[in-house]
Amino acid sequence: MSETLITDELSNSKVAAVFADAGRAHDAARDVAAALSLDAAQVKVISPVEPNPGRKLEPESGGIWRTIVTAHIKLGILGAVAGLVAFAVMHGMGIRYITSSPVAAGLVLLFFGAVGGLFLGGLVSLRPDHDPYVLAARDAMDSGRTTVVVHAFTAAQADEAAEYLRGQGGEVTSTL
């Protein structure tokens, strides 16, 4: 299982395949798990009357909090370092506003770099790449269709699952 450097979640790559027929969806779920040697926890079926689809769509409820904290800390530090690098480059270039007040300039660039990194951490925490995936499953439920969800541990595993489910007749949507 691979965790990414920024999100700290076990499964960043997710695939949703929508099927008009519930029987075909259950068959496809069983077959994709067998064909790709996926654990039972990695493949879920969401019926149109699923009482709590959020748990099957995003099972790592604790993972999002780890993602929020980890992304903000790591990207905040990375932004601060970028600000200091920008300061060093401009100081080395002899830019007058930087060289005339190096402490103030260094602190300002450090601050804005850190804030920029924190903003990026917030963007990562929002998980905008998951919106099409979640919306596809919710739309399927609203229209009485069944969704097979695969929580892949790698992007390659997600690509294989998407291709397999597409071959089974599913309308596939995946995260980035």
C-alpha cells in the first residue's frame, strides 16, 4: 500500500463504475476483485437505496484529518523554504529593496511563502479531484443505478480497474 507524500491516505486513486443493472454491477465487482487480486475492502457496491454511501465512497474518515494536517504542515514548510530561496536569489541579485533591509525582506518572503504553502495545503485538503467521482455515484443513486467503487492503492491499479470495469459495460469515473 502506498501513501503519497502529501495526503497521507492509503487510497488516493478511486474508480466509480455505474451500471444500469444491479446484477451486472455485483458480477463486475466480484470479477474485478478476482482479476486484479484486490482485497474485499477495496471493492464496494453502492445500490440506489444505500443508507450511507459516503462510507463506501470515502472509507478513510480518519484519513481526511491526517490529510488536512499533513498537507498543511508539509506544504506550509515547503512554502516557507520557497520564500527563503526567493529571498536568497533576490539578495544575491543585489535587489535594492532586499539588500537595504534584509531582515524585514526575509521575514516578509518567509511569511508569504508559508501562507502560500498553507493555501495549497487547503486546496489539497478539499480534494477537488474527488468531486466528479462522488457526483457520478450520487447521480447514479438518484437515477436508480448501481455503482461499483474501487479504492486502488496505486494509480496503475486504478487504471487497470477502470479499464476492466469499462470492458464490463460500466460508465467509469475516477479521481486523478
